[in-house]
Amino acid sequence: MKQILFIVALTVSIFSMCMGQNNGDVEQTIMNIEQELTNALLKSDASVFERYFADNFIFTDPGGGLGHKGEMIASMKAGDFKFESSQVDSMKVQVYGNTAVANYRTTDKGKIKDFDVSGQYRWTDVFVKLNDRWQIVAGQGTPIAQQNH
């Protein structure tokens, strides 16, 4: 009986560790995708966004406007996004099966068209694994108000 209990406990432990590693792998994959997107933003490389945005991607911009994949890709290809820097930090990824949510902060210096968008932002991206690929289905950005002390 003790052997059976030991085997069951060992099996449950191994299964739990494997599941944790699996989530850890997904978390790292999502973090890598977010960094790849940041690098593409700095290079104005729309192809990376085309690859990771789901066809039904919707984005709520920091001003409250809505954008869709086609509009954002066209705007990038037109050269509307001009970023000198974008520093990502404080990233947390939560995994729920075939869904993952990334939340992080950026410190940006750049323009969209002639509008200066430099500052700090908090972002939330929702990923879904579609056709064995992680794709962003929704994103949202919020400006972080400067604290006056």
C-alpha cells in the first residue's frame, strides 16, 4: 500500500512540475514575442506585427480609440510610427491553457505621425494559441500619469 501511495504521489509531483514548466515555457515565449514586437516597432517592421496579430485583432489605444489589424499595419507601412526608444519592464504573463495575458510597462520616446507619444504606458495584451501559434487578439494601452511630488 505504501508503494502505491508513493507512486501516486510521485506521479502527481512529476505531473505538477511538468505543467509548471509548460506554463514557464509559455510565459517565456510570450515575453520573447513582446520583445520581438518592441524591436520591430523601433525598426518600423510591420511584418512582425502581421505575423503576431490575429486577423480579428482589436486594439484600444491610450486615447480610447479603437484600431484593427489592417489599420495598424497600414499605418506602420506608411511610416506613421517613428520611435527612438521603447524600454519594456515589469512584465508579468499569466497563462490559462491556450490563452495568455501579458501586462507590462514601457517608457517610450517617439511619434505617431506628428503626435509626440513619449512617456510611460501600461499595456495589456491577450494572446490565444491559434493553429499552433500564439497570436494577439486584443491589446490595450494606458498612459501612466506623471506624479508631482
